[in-house]
Amino acid sequence: MSLKITVIGTGYLGATHAAAMAELGFEVLGLDVVPEKIELLSAGKVPMYEPGLEELLAKHVAGIEGSSGRLRFTTSWEEVGAFGDIHFVCVNTPQKHGEYACDMSYVDAAFASLAPVAREGSLVVGKSTVPVGSADRLATLLPEGVELAWNPEFLREGFAVQDTLHPDRLVVGVRSERAEKLLREVYAAPIGEGSPFVVTDFPTAELVKTSANSFLATKISFINAMAEVCEAAGGDVVKLAEAIGYDDRIGKKFLRAGIGFGGGCLPKDIRAFMARAGELGADQALTFLREVDSINMRRRGHMVELAREAVGGDSFLGKRVAVLGATFKPDSDDVRDSPALNVAGQIHLQGGQVTVYDPKGMDNARRLFPTLGYADTALGAIRGADVVLHLTEWREFRELDPAALGAVAAERVILDGRNALDPVVWREAGWTYRAMGRPAA
């Protein structure tokens, strides 16, 4: 008998996982408590921008012409309980208001609703990013005969479909051979392609995700700290990163200095990790993450200072500032904890007339920062600007024509907050180009 899969929570993680499970050949039922989201997904539409996801949904959602019909959505817990052999819990774990700790209320609510309806013999699989120790506690909420496993997600926004169908590793925390066997069956296709399958206990599985994010955050903040030193010493952080990146032990990835990381995962995950380590009495082990977080936040303020210098050094009053980028990274419409929007907001609060353009994040940016100005194109944002800030490294921005933009800008001054533009090309077009951690000329 073919396994039937449910996915609890159909946000960014859940919608992607549900579509990918259907692509792997399973019958899938997705649940969410927000009816509007279910209506949207049932029509093959997604509430966020993620390359390839809408196409994958259209390929499998029941009722869409030409689809496999393997994927349906519901708001009924009873339907989920009756349907599912394996239940993947994919709900959000945001940062608590006013604290570093993780808010587990959505996960707890999901388990409380699932426990009474889950069939005996079914397997519940946690995918949400949770504090270590959560799985042990959540297992006690499930009835006898319903087992728990933990299978953390490692999705990169912009590559989520690829990362789910062809993961670079699969980690499963299990307590029985049966749970391991079921998960090997679910992931038979990627395992067959060579994706490593790592079997662990619950705490290790929970720690893998937070450890990975902490390492990446540390690497990003390290190169940004080096950018600060380069600026003080007159060095070039791009050349420095290139040179150390040739060392196999270090590698080239995540060594581009700029305004730092943001988004819905890295910042809140490292803070929750610190909070949990404190609860476990191991807070000294992670004190370095406070500095990682501090370096990251400092970059945003530094970009504001560079922009103020660029428009005369005293004040933003009466100055027009163009901001290219609103999302926290390219190939996404996610503006959660976006460094680009944070910088734009700070400059606006200090009196600057800020106009933002982003290829995909405009609607979300408007909802979060309705008082900023917005333009429909990069050219529109730059028209009349005294300084241009490049803050999200979209490919569209790398392909802009500096000469055409220079014709509409009030002043040809660009600050590259991502070290992603070619300084030679911009300077040859008459622009003053500056970037963090690089010589002024």
C-alpha cells in the first residue's frame, strides 16, 4: 500500500514540502487553519514568490486540468487524521516578542489538534525549527501507538523546490527502526540519487539545523568584521575574501561582505539557539553568537552613515535616496528582517526622501513600510536621486546600464551594499562607486 502523506501548515515550508511529496509520487493532503490560504493553494496559486513552486503545484493539485490530482488541501483535522499515514508538521516558529526565545505556540497547537485524530500506527514528523529538547516533550503529547520523528528542513529561499527534491543531506531523528524505514520509503528517490541519509537521536536532529544556521551566520559576520578592518586599514575585503576562499578548509561561499543577513530564519534561529543554551546551562558555549548578531546589525547602521556622507555628511533632509532592493535576498519576495528595508526605513526616519524598487518584494514592502516611496522600475527609483543604494543582489541590478541611469540621477553616486556590482563599469560611466570594506577608488 502506498503511503499517504499530510502536511500540517502550508506556509513557505509546508507548501513546498506538500508539492514536492506529490512530485515524488505520494498522495498528499495539506492542512492550514487559514481558509484563504487553502483556497489559494487549491487553485494552484502560492501566497509567496518561490521560483518553480507555482508550476509544481499546478502539476499536482486536484481539479486543475492536466494535473496528477495527487495533492489536495483542507482545513479539517478529522480529514487529516483519517487520511494520513505520515504527518509532516511544518508550522512557523517565530521569535517571541521582546525575547530571544522561540515561540512554540504554533507547534504546540498543531500537536494538540493532531493528537486526538491521528490513527494508531501513523508517524508524526516534525520539520519546524525548534529548540533542542522540544521533540522529547512533543512526543509525550501523542497518543500510544502514534510515533514521532524529527526531520529538520534545510531550504534556501529561491531554491526551495530544488532543495526538497534533491537535498544535499537528509537528517532524521528517530526512536525505532520502523520510523527510519518509513522515512527511507518517503525519501527513496533522493536517497537513490545519492543524497546522504543521516540517522540520529532527537536532540542531534534538532541541533543540526540551528548549528548549520549559526555557522553560516558566523561566516557572514566574519567577513563583515574583516570589511570593518579593511576600511580602517585601507585594504580591499573583496580581494581578501577571494584569497582566503581558495583555502579548501574555508571555501568561497558566504564570503561576500555587505550589509549582512536577514530573513525569517538566520536572525531568529541564532537568537533562539542562544536562549535555549542559557536554559540548558550552556550559555557560555554560544556567547560568540552575540557578537555575530551585533556585527550583523552594525552593518545596517554603517550603510546609513555611508549614505549620509555621500549626500554631504550632515543630514538627509531634502535629499533624495534611491534604494535598489527590498527583500532580504534575491529570488524571493520575503521582506522579514530585511537589511535593505531596515536601511531604507532608517534613512526615511532621518528625513531622507526614499524611493524603493524591488523586482518581487514591492507588495510586501508596502505593507511593512507604507510611508516609503516606491517606483515601478529601477530607473523610476533613481530619477532625481542624490545617492543610489544597491541593497539586494538581484541579477536585474547587476545588468543595469550605468550610463542610462546616470542620465536621470541628480548625482552619480552609488553605494554597493552587497559588493555585487562591477566598480570598473560604474566608474567608467562617470559614477562615484563605494562599497563596504573597499578602497574609495
